[in-house]
Amino acid sequence: NAGVTQTPKFQVLKTGQSMTLQCAQDMNHNSMYWYRQDPGMGLRLIYYSASEGTTDKGEVPNGYNVSRLNKREFSLRLESAAPSQTSVYFCASSEQLAGGPSYEQYFGPGTRLTVT
Amino acid sequence: LAKTTQPISMDSYEGQEVNITCSHNNIATNDYITWYQQFPSQGPRFIIQGYKTKVTNEVASLFIPADRKSSTLSLPRVSLSDTAVYYCLVGDGMDSSYKLIFGSGTRLLVRP
């Protein structure tokens, strides 16, 4: 199993450009998440999808949109990139266990985005 | 979601036991405590999760006192490869999405 994969690994955008970050997981997980991590900081949740067909805002959703394309794939779109969106973006997935809550999320390798 | 407070950094030496304490005074009845590890340029990795008392796995132990207002992650006999940032998180057990709110974490440096 590849786990959680993200593309691209690196990207440089000019202010105002748009792009879509792709994420896929092969663990048959129901829930998927997008985070951003600024230098020296913890991760902040942008959007999440508790299950296929649903998406919800996290802490910092402004400037982003998401699509849960199917159970495997969860994409993050920047419609008009701004320098403040320069960050490392991580996608994650998790399974909901029948025996109780699980906070074990599996993270992808990240996409390093620079907006100039 | 309850806020957590943990030391910004800690130093240790190879072979020592490291205990990282996290404060979560406003933890709610349904909240679980989770710890993650993050190496530079990688995504975080789940270490351990607990609700009360003590939880142990092959990597670490998690000690939670009866009032649950704090927790301690214990790493036995650390090695240089344990140098990383460690995050303490408190999550809502009633939220089906099991969202995580990360703080700034504790930077652990293990010296030879």
C-alpha cells in the first residue's frame, strides 16, 4: 500500500494564479483532511471530509475550496493564490472505528507551495 | 476543543527516558488525548491515544491522572532518531470527523 499520496511535491505560483493539490489514499478510509503548516508552527486544519460526499470547514478555510471526488481522492484548490498561502500542505486520512473514536490519522508527504 | 499547553523544547541524551507533560485544563468528558511525532519535512505520525490511566504500546507510554487535566508522554531509552517535534492534542470523542487541533508542539533534541 502506498498510503496517502500527494501531488505535486513542490509548486511555485505567482499571486493570482490558481492550482489544485491532489491527494489520494488507498486504505479505504472514510475521513480525509487538508492541513497547512507554516514555518515553526503546528498544523492548522483547512477543510475535512468525514465521509464521501461531505465536506466541512476547518480552522482556516478562507481562500480554499475542496472536492471529495470519491472515497479515495480529496483535492484542495486555490482559486487566486496569495503570498499568505505560502506553506506546506498536508493531506491525511483516518478510519472511524466501531469500538470508539480513533484519532490516528495517516499523513501524506506534503506539498511545499510558494506564492510570489 | 480543549487547548493544550506543552513545553516549547526539551533536551535529552541517548538512552535516557524522556517525559513530556501536556496541560489540558479544560478537557471535556468526551475528549481523548492523542500524541503525534513529526520529523522535519515529513507529515506527523501517530504515536499513542488514551482516555484515562495508562496506555502503552511498542513505542511509548501515556500516563493520564484521574482528573485528566494533564497527560505525560513517556519515551523509554531515546535514541538520536527520536529527535523530533511532539504534539499533544485533545479531541472530541463525540465528533464523528475526529478533527485534530495542533498546537506548536515540543521540540525534543536527543544528544549523543
